[in-house]
Amino acid sequence: MSVALRVAASPGERHIALTAGEDTLLDYAIWRPGAPDGIGDWHCGRVIARVPAMAGLFVALCGGIEGFLPETEAARGVSAGTLIGVRITRAAQGGKGPRLARADLPEDHPKRIARLALGPSPLDELAARHREAPILADDPALIAELRATFGARVARVGAAFTPAIEDAVAALAMSEVVLAGGVRAHFQPTEALTAIDLDTGAATAARAEKGAAQRAQNIAHIAALARQIRLRNLSGAIFIDFAGMKSRHRAALGPALAAALAEDPLKPQLLGFTALGFAEITRPRRRPPLHELLRGPHASGLRALRATLAALQERPGPMPRLIAAPAVIAALSADPVARDDFARLSGQDWRLASDPTLSPEAWRISA
């Protein structure tokens, strides 16, 4: 089955789907050129302070960002005020700045805090990982932009996402997924970990041997769970509560789970099973997980722009006014790509209005 990278554009966003055929979603990413996550960016930063209690250094980067450089990455004798070269290796999370690694400075570096080069976009990474996959897009401006980098790999199609791919992407925003046979998986991200609960319900009720049936049901859905972890880009600590089965018997699921996780490019590790029977997994964090990308003022504002475009397409005419919370307006105003995309797709400039009485991520469209 042929593999392709499909790129669908909306104001401020590029939705990237790696697909097999037209119906199977293999990987997914959101790329926001006007608000990149910084992964791979090369900086000349200034050491703010060495913090022995945290075994690392805080480094000031351009844009008022502070990153953390582990002690193992820092040269001995580096003190506050020193300019050093660093790359961002892990996106910021939970109010914490990005994680850094040392990188050499060029001989002619600017002798000041500066970003020296941008890192790869999510599309760059997927295209490098799947070099034979064509890149399919349906927006002329996006096609011209992509051809400047990827050349003849880029082809125009009538619709970047088929209905089946659109449905699969939409399902990633839901906390519950219905798997084969009516089995349900529930995803609950928290600040500390992500909990996944597998519920077979009455799926094994007709089986004669309950224990064997529960084990077979769990094994049958391990590949789907591993796929969801990858598609949602879950990271850090992940706990899976499999359906039924006594805690002491769940370790038998380990080989199948480890094999399924091995297909993931980020190579998550199965650490074992807890005393309560939870499968304990750790998956490296690089880019923000999908649930983080889908929340916050910026994400809310981009959804509002999509809704405004849809309203214009349904009833062409004067530009409606987008009324939103101040944080949403600020996030959109700071994203020049979103504004340019919106003007190009609508043929008009946006009309934004701030309403401080709205909740932090709320918005509405006014005719």
C-alpha cells in the first residue's frame, strides 16, 4: 500500500498526515509556522545562573525565553554571563522553558543573544523519515512554498485529506476512542502522567473461559493503543490499565506491548507493570503532545479563524467580526502567518475585537 504525506492548510496551521492508501492514518502532526515550538533551533545564549540543586544551568535565549541546560551538557567553568551555543532538544511545557543541549558557536557568532538557525519543522522530519513518500497538498500558495524545499516531491491533489483521514484526525481530539469490537480506550492526560484505560465492556461476555478471553482481548488491541500513543504524540510517563485480568497475570502482555512500541520512531520503553497491574511506559518528549497543541489561547484563536472562514463560505459578504478574550486576540495578533493565511483564503483582512468579559479561551463571531 502506497505511503504519502498529506498537508492541509488552514490559517496559521499546516496539518500533516502520513497515510497508507487514502484511508489509514499512520502519523500526524500540526505545524504552526507563525508560532513554532523551536525544536532544533540553534542559539547563541547567555548563561544566567548555574543551579547545583537542579544539576544544570539556566540560559537566556532570544525572545525573552529561558532554557535549561543539564550539567552533563555544560562545559566546566561556564559561569553566569558567558555566551554559549545551544540547541533546543525538548519543547517547553507546564511553564518550564525548553531543554537545551550544547552546540558549537560559529567563529563569527554575533557576540550577543541571537537565534542562529531554525530547526526542522514537523514536515521536514517526516519527509526525511519517509524519503520515498510524495507530498500531497491542495492549496496553491502552500504548494509553491513546499516546492521551494521539496521540489518535485510535491504534487497537487483535489483534497489533501480524504473524508476517512479527516475523521481519523478529528478522533484524536477526543478523550475516548472506540476500537474494534466496541472496546473503548480512554485517554486522560495530567500534569504528571497520561492514564489510558481499556474497557472491553461486554465484549468477552460470551466467552467460556473468562481469563483467556480477557487476555486475548487485551492482546488484540495492543497495536491500536500503541498507534494512538504515537498519533497523539503522548510523552513522559504513560500508564495503561488493561481490561480485566488479575494484576499478577498482566505481565504476560509485556512482550506484545514491547513489540508494538518498538514500531514507534521515538522508541518508547516499557518499564514493566506496577503492583496494581498498570503497564508503565516512558516516551521521550520532543515536540508538544497533541492535547497541549489543541488547548490554550492560540489554539482557540486558530479554531475561531477556521470557523470565520466557514461562515464566509456559507454566506459570502462583508467580513464578520471575531470577538474573543484578550488572550486570544493577543495570540492571534502575534502570529503573522495566521493573518496572512486568513487574508489570502478569505480575500479580506480579519476584524478582531477584544472582550475582557469572556473566559480566557472564549470567542464568538458577530455579523
